[in-house]
Amino acid sequence: MQLFASRCKSERKTIGLVPTMGYLHSGHMSLVKNSKNISDYTVVSIFVNPTQFAPNEDYNQYPRDIERDVKLLFEQGVDAVFIPDPETIYPKNYQTYVEVENISKILEGKTRPIHFRGVATIVSILFNCVKPDYAFFGQKDAQQCAVIKQMVNDLKLDVEIKICPLIRENDGLALSSRNIFLSEQERKDALVLNKSLQTGKEFIGKGERKASIILKEMEKLIASISSSQLDYVQIVDVESYSVQEELKDGTEYYLLVACKIGKTRLIDNIIVKA
Ligand code: PAF
């Protein structure tokens, strides 16, 4: 991979990287399209990264279908697919981790305390292997995007981070590789995540500026679905990713929700201007 990247660089070509954990869906494919639009070469990495899963999480169950993924990617015209082995990425005696401090500790980081350390570490390793000029991430994982941007700024990494819009099914469910774990009924119940975000948006649209009032309405909706188990709803500033109590007119915010439907943990978000 490093040799391929060096060759692209010596030809003065740009490289776009789409890092994934595989089991690709149209959300990933839209990242690929964005990369192909602006990069000379597009590389997609597929690696289910063990260090971002806690022992009680779904590393072993995470869906995998490398053959299908590779076929899809070459049909889309990507130039290289990078599929490293866990032993290559984390050989015996591996000792180095990247920790983005404050932003990794809130929201997702509270429920998943080691998650962003694993993400920041693998993304740094992938950047060193693929040497991308651009790297593409989906807005679906808004906090992951904020962590990676912070890391790139802090470490002065020479890569431009591109955040691409979240992709939904026709009925509003955000695309996620984990959606396959939902039963038919849970798949219907899962629509409550997007519905709660739309409720929050409506309240902001009507002029409500107190986060606690907006969040209470979103919580109420989620509680009405018996298979749901809310982790959090929250409003953060799009730029700083800091939690807000009072919204300011003209500012953009993420409305965020994280919730289990049955046993499957889902996240979703929208950007709203107050
Ligand atoms: O968003 C993902 O799929 C993963 O967190 C990433 C960025 C590929 C790192 O493992």
C-alpha cells in the first residue's frame, strides 16, 4: 500500500481515502463518489478495527462480506482496496495509541470510553499507509468526524478531511451496517430516531431556544417505543462540538440521538440552523 501511494505521489497525483469497516452500503458508496470527483486515485480501506470495540461490544458479530465489498468497489471504479490483516496493523508488542482528549470523553465517548482512541489510532495508521491528500467521512458519525478533525489540526497532519452528508433510506432510517441486526418490527421502531430529530427541528423552527425543552420532547417520542432504550439526545455546536443549553439565532447545531432498538445500538443526527 505504501509503495502504491509513493508511486501515485511521484506521478504528482492526488489520493482520496475512504476508510471503512466493510459491509458497504450506499452511504459508503456516496463517499467513494465524492472522492472520485476530486481525487486522481481513490483508495478504500476495509478493516474492522479491534481497538475501537470494547470487550462487551460487537467486534466478532460485526457484519463482514469482503468478496461482495471488493466487487462493489471495483464496479464503482475505485483504484485500490486496502484490506490489511489485524496482525499487520497491530503486530505483537504494538504499543502506540492516539488519544484526542476532551472531545473523546463526551456523548459517544461516555458510553464507549475506548472507542475514539481506537478510531484516532487506526485512522492515523491508515493515513500513514495510504498517504491521502483527502479523507472522506460520513456525517452519520458526527463525533468521529469532530475527533478526526481535531486530531488532524493538533498533529498538523497533511490531509484534508471531507465530511459528506448522511444518507437515509426512503422512510428516513439512516444507513448503517448494523441495520441488518434489526428484526422487521425493530426496523419500523428504529424510525423513531429520525422522527425525534425532526421533532427537535420543528421546535427550533418555531423559535424554541432552550435545549432542555427541545430535548424533553425528543425523549418523550423515543420513550413511546417499547423496544427503545435511550442513551442520549443532545444538541452540540457544529464547529466546536460542545454541548449547548441555549441556542443562538443564526448558529448551526447538530441534533444528536443514540438509542438501542432491541439489542442494536443506533445513532443519528441532523444539522439545524437556529
Ligand atoms: O466509521 C468507520 O467505519 C470507522 O470508525 C473507521 C473510520 C473506518 C475507523 O475504523
